[in-house]
Amino acid sequence: MLKDLSQKIFPLQWEFPGGKLEKSESIESALIRELKEELNIEIHETEFLMKLKHDYDAFRVKIHFYLVSSWSGLAIGNESQLIQWYSIDQLSDVDLLAADMPVIKALKKVL
């Protein structure tokens, strides 16, 4: 069952998995926790890609992006969200959140 979209700030837009840091949590620990909570995967190998800040109308986000090259488990939407694999070329046509858009350019440089 899908979550009630009326509770989402940006319903029907795609975003890379992740979430907020909990108090006293490292970025790496948050990455491990969030991917387990959201996608049911245990990550093994990661590499820092980039960080950015983005201003939305009501708030500002600071995001750290990592490449995950090795994981175990079957990726599923643990929080009833849809998940989809896209090639790097397809990402330009996906309705991503504005804060995630600069990641496409960075990914094209490293992939």
C-alpha cells in the first residue's frame, strides 16, 4: 500500500534515497541507517560524491551524496514508496527534486 501522498511535501517527485541526521549521528552512520530503513539493503562499499545546499521556499537542505558500489539484500520500498532503477542517461528525464538535479552532472563525470 502506498503512503498517503497528501502527507508528502513534494508528492509524486522522485528523489535519491536518504534522510535526516539523527542527533549525534555521523553522515556515514545515517547513510547506513537510511538505506536499511528505506531500501532494506546493507551497504558495504561507498565513496563520497558531493555535497550541496539548496533553498526551497520553506526550508534549506544540506545534502551529502555517496556512491554505493556494493551492498547486500534485495532493494525494496520498506516505507511503501515506489523505487525504480534508471540509467544515467534516463535521469535527465525523471521528475527529480530540485536539490537532486546537480547530482546528475556529477554522476556523468564519474560513471
